[in-house]
Amino acid sequence: MRLKRKLDEEQFVILAEIEPPKGVDVSGMINNARKVKGRVDAYVIPEMSNAVMRMSSLGGAMVLRNNGMETVMQVNCRDRNRIAIQADLLAGYACGVEGVMAVAGEEPGFGDHHQARAVHDIDLTQLLQTIKGLCNGRDMAGIELEGAPDFLIGSTVNAGAKGKSPELEVEEMARKMEAGADFFICPPLFELSAMTPFLKRIEGKQVKLLPTVLLLKSLGMARYISRNMNHIHIPDDLIKRIQKAGDKSRECVAIAREMVSALKQEGFGGVLISTMGWEDRLPEIIEKA
């Protein structure tokens, strides 16, 4: 697995988030992924992010895998009980999906099916333990598997998030590592100094951190995030830069590209590029980064 090898060798990795379609036409997803094939190390397929119903992460990951692309399948605690989660994990690995990322999942109230009921049969730490247990050859009932997966396991940590205690986040990360996490995705980062308090507390530890580089789509989006999303900090200077730009969309792409380069120079393990549906902009972001 290319992603695992590069992480083990401490090479800088680039993950690209590719949203599955809300339907069965996968041509757009495949075409956008192909545009950066060979320039990204793996594609992260979200599991119905923001609780919006789409093709499952398992389905999307298998589609890209069948087209010769390495994928990381997202698995959340929101939608399935422990039996279904384990079944999907085994199916994914048997179909060539070797990367998995464990997340909690946003509540259904954020999405487009407000009457849906969240499951949360197991929590995020238990989900990581479940994945690791499958890799060790047994399911949650302790029954031996007929062939065990060997997943590269990722999860999330709120490193650099505004209003979060660095000490508590380091403790939470340590619990997830003990449960089986191999690498961590951090919230969208727009200012490197926001990570400093967290990084000081993990100095000397072998932790693979991959901050998210979020493509802002407009000045309005930047302002909304700054005012309403406490876990993401966007500096005022950055908002002013977008405001003054003649072509605001191109400026947002430039900002994302600069952040990828800055994170590489600072020695991070890699990045996850999230374009929120604008996957056609991935080649511009990755170019020269």
C-alpha cells in the first residue's frame, strides 16, 4: 500500500477527499480522481459527510479502487450497529480497500434526512478497537475470522482547534493510538501558529499528523466559518486578502496551494485536501505544492 509505505518512511503524503455522488452516476467522481492520479497518495471517501445521504463510502471506495486508485474508506458510528460495521469493513478489505478512517459522524439534524435516527451502537474509541480486533483475527464477539484484514487505520484529532484544550486533545489522541489509530487528520488549518500549543505537547512523540487543507469557495464562506465554526480559525488578514482579490475563486485556490506547501516545509506528515464538492480544482491546488 503506497500510503502506508510513505507514512512509514516519513515521506510527505497527500490525501484528496472525493465525495461520492448522490445517485449512481460515478463518472464525475472517477474523472475528477483521475485528474490527480499519481499526484495524490490515496483518496479519502467520506461516509455521508454532514449527514447528507449519498452513495456509501464503501461503494465509492470500491468504485475508485476498481479504477486503479488507492482509497481510504471512512466509517462512522452514526449509521450502523456493530454487526453491520464489521461486515462492511470485511467487505471493503476483501475488495481491495486497505485504508480506513474512523469518525464519529455528524448528527442527522445537520443533513437532509431530519427524521433519521442515529445509531451510535459503539463510540469512536470502540470503533477503533473493533477495526484493530478484526486485524488481529477476531470479531467483537471473539469469534475467529476466516482470514483477517490488515488495515491502515486513521482517525481524527482536534489539534489546533480554536477553544479546545491542547492537554485534553493530546490525552484523547493517546487513547485513540492505544485503540489502534496509525495516523490522524486534523481540522482545517489556515494559520500554522494555531497548531503550536498542541505540537509542543507531543514533541518527541511519533505521531503522524495530517492537517486538513480546506478550499474556501468564496468570501462569504470564509466569513461564515470564522463567525460560526469554533474549531476552525481563519485570520482576519486572510479574509481581507480574499476580499481585495479581483478573482476571489482563484485567490482561494492559491491560499489552499500555499498552505499545502507551508505544511510540507514545516515537516508535517502530510495533508488532506478537502474541496467540498469542487474536486475539479484539485489539480490547481496540488500544482507546485
